[in-house]
Amino acid sequence: MDQTTIEEAPARPAWRSLRRRQVAALLLIAVAVVLAIWGTPSTTSEAYLGSAVADGGVTSWEIDAPRSQYGLEVATGLSITTTTSGDPVTVLWTDTRGRLHRTDVRGLLAQPDPTPPEGAELGDLTAGVVSNGYQVDLGATIAATAAATSATTGNDYPVPQYGVGAARFLGLPLAALAFVGFLVLVFGPQPRRRTKWGTFWMLGIPAGVGLVWWVLTDSPWSATTDALPEPAPRQRGPVLGIVDRRGGGVMFLIAIALSFVVGFGWLVLRLFPGAADFGEPQPGSVTWHVVWSTGHTGTYQP
């Protein structure tokens, strides 16, 4: 083997390493965004949920209490919040495509028992609970609604009896990437096109748009900008006459504007039939078959 040839072989250009880093980051962001959009609960009505139950479109559900929200809030940015207060008035459920939904069932739970137990008044049946503890049985109500449809159509719809599982955590990979990006920003070199504050506001653009923008255009991801000398932390304006470095104030305004654009684009996307999960039922077209813990039954049309 010719050792001289090995020793004199030219070093691989740094831009190749940066390009691999850039491509890997973009792939990770793309996967995380898809998971986050898929796992972010869409807010649906009681009629919407009732229609899905009747059509066999609910594959799993659980009472969402205490209310925990994970995932991507496309209109306002990445939101990972947990609230521990409030009554169990929402249901988290998945459809046959694995999409996650959240439905406020306050109206359903507030339906009064048509035959209240002795000593209870109809006025006591608020929020689905009477003074001595009787209430709407949500699980039995879902089962009865599915069974009623099966009896009239002949289709045997399975009634899910388990929670949504890992579906509620699909937004966490994007949150993890955003956190890693924040650490890279804090401890890494100065960006060339924006100050660190400017880049920070850019990262707040929802749906991973800010992350992608950063990875495509600035250090330490882009070979083009990484080749420029590192500017002073607060330097603004031209950098070697090649890029115009922007500060936090300008980028804050740009980030707000782009967040609205992304949110509006998401709303427009939801108007297309292929993006919708179900058509919103007409008022009164869906009948819930309500079961109370007393064993009494009745109907409710949201």
C-alpha cells in the first residue's frame, strides 16, 4: 500500500460534514412535524364524537382528566402544557386512522336522569352529578350508542375499552428537537444572519417552520454562512457586505407575521375534504343513548 498517497490525500472539505448535518437535521424535523400534527388533538363537538361512535370510527378513548395537552398548536406555536384543575369533561379519542381528537362532553354529562332516585330533584342534576353521587356513565353511554346503531344497521361496531396510549405523546419529538435547537443556540457560535435573540424568536414560528428556516440559512448548519467570520454578539447590519444581520426586534415582528401565515394555511388545509376526518353533523342529526349509573336510559341530541 502506498503510504505516501494516504498521507498526502486532501482532507475532506468541511462543507460536506456541514451538509450531512444539515440534511440529517431536516429529516428529523420533517418526521417530528408529521408526528406532532398527527398527534395534536383536533377539537371536535359532541355530535362529531357521537357520529364517530355510531359509525365505528372510534378506536380508543379515555377521559381526559386532569386535562393534559401535548403536541403542536399550529395557530399559536408549539404548546406543551399540563393543567391539573377542572372536572373530567373532555374525552381524548383516536379514529381509525390513528388521528387524535379532543371533545368537550360537558353537555352530555349534564343530562338529567329522567327518573331521579328518591329524594333527588331534577335541579340537583347539574354537570351530570346529583346530590347523592349518581351521574352519567360515560363508558356505558358510548357502548349503548354504538350498540343502538348496530341494532338498526346490522353492523357490529366494536366498542373500545382502552386509552389512547402513546398517541397523546406524538408531539414530544418536535418539542425535544426545539429544546436541542435552543441549547445549540445558547452554547453554540454566533449566528451570522441574525443575532441569537433574533434566532430565538424565529424558533417560535410554529409547525417546525422556524427550525427549518434556521437549519437552511444560518450557522452552525449552513456551510455558506459558517464560512463567514463570527460576528460580535450584538452586531447588526452587513457582515463582510454579504449578509445583513438582523436583531431581535425585527425578527420578533417577522416571527409573529409568519406564525399567522402558518396558522391561516393550516385552517385552509382543513377545508379540503381529504384533510377532514368527518363532516360536522347537522344539529339534531346525532342521537346519544345515555346511560346513567342508576341504570336508567334516555337519549340526547347535541
